[in-house]
Amino acid sequence: MNALRWWQKGMVGVSLAVLAFLYLPIVILVVFSFNDSKVTSFPLAGFTLHWYEAFLSNEQMLRALSNSLVVASFATALSVVIGVAAALALDRYEFPGKRLFQNAILLPLSLPGIVTGIAMLNFYKQIGIPQSLTAVVIGHATALLGVVVSQVMARLAKLNRRQLEASADLGATSVETFRRVTLPAIRSSIFGSALLCFTLSFDEIPVTYFLTGREVTLPIYIYSTLRRGITPEINAVGTVIVAVSFVLIILSVTLLRDRRES
């Protein structure tokens, strides 16, 4: 019994150490964003909001942030619309090449980003799509399609088929059955996969690096400025992104909990 307790305490200690290793850099990022010095080192020189003012007055960084939000929004919308339709088709219908089709959708998830980026760049050149934010949106949606399909299919596998049969027996059309039976059952997986797609698209670098043109996204902008070192402005924008992400996660959990309770 004592050995088991020591083993449990050891696992708790390891877990806490891993969490600290993962989240301590974020805490340091937030702390240095308020440091009244350009040098990112301890001890802190003082408290200031100057770097947030500098971030909000940096037109290039704001433009890159706007591009990232636009790309992530459109890529998420495309991934959700196409992904839900693909998941429903894979779940309900049998057709030749079904397994190959499913593996092809999930393949980008297992490929390195640099390989996906180079492949998409070569393909887009062949079909006449120039390097631009539009190409980035298409590339992100293609790469993230597997996220939506895998999440929605996992939820569809738990759906009681008798509910669908009962809906049809009561005279509901396929559209009504989807709206009143299927959609409420997979709504949380759609919302969760959309949030994950938005986050991955917003932070994506390899595919964006190969497909973007003159307009750059925020990760590419930060990557280009890192050659001159980490500036306090980057710490400030990173803190804002962390805060917004935290609020969105709390909001999504709250909404999903209210839906389940209702």
C-alpha cells in the first residue's frame, strides 16, 4: 500500500513537472511583455504597457495579424463544411474506394508540414493558382480537413441508428432528420474541431511559408523578425493571443455545457 502511494505521488510529481515545463515559457512570455526594458532577461526593470502600445501602432504587425485571422476563419469554414459532408458520406454510404478516400483525407495529418507545403506549391503552379492568401486558405483547409472528418466520424459512430430510423418512420425528410437528430448529436464535435482547425491554421508556418505571396501572416512575420532577436512587441502580441485563446476555450466549454444541460 505504501509503495502504491509513493508510486502515485511520483506520477503526480512527474505530471506537475511536465505541465510546468510546458506552461512556464508562456508565463515568462507574459511577464516579459510588461517588462520596462528591451532586454528579455531577469531581473525585471519595471512595469510598463509601452510594448502593447508599440504593438497596436505597428501597422505591419497588425496587418499580419489581420491576415492570420482572415486565413484561419476561411480555412476553418471550408474545413468544417467539406469535412462534415465527407464524414457523413463515409459513415452512411458504401462505395468503391471508400477506404482509399478516407486514408487520402487523413494523410495530410501524418505528413510533415514542409512536405505538404512543397507538394501544394508544385501542384498550384501547375493549375495556375498564384502564391497568395487565397492559396494559403485552400492549403490550410486541405491539410486540416482530416481533423474535422476524424472528430465527426468518431461522434457519428456513437450515434444510435434507431433514432434515425424512428425519424424516418415518423415521416421526417433526410434534411429534417439531419437538422433535428444528427446535427445535435455531432454539434459538439463540429464546434471542437472548428476551434482546433482555427488554432492550427492561425499558428501554421510550413505550408504558409511556401504558399503565401507578398501578404504574410503573423507567424511568418514573427519568424522573419526573429533574425533580429525576440522583441518586446512579440511578447506583447503573444500575450494577447494567449489571453484571447483562453477566453475562447472557456466560452466554448461553457456553451457546450449549457447545451448538454438544456
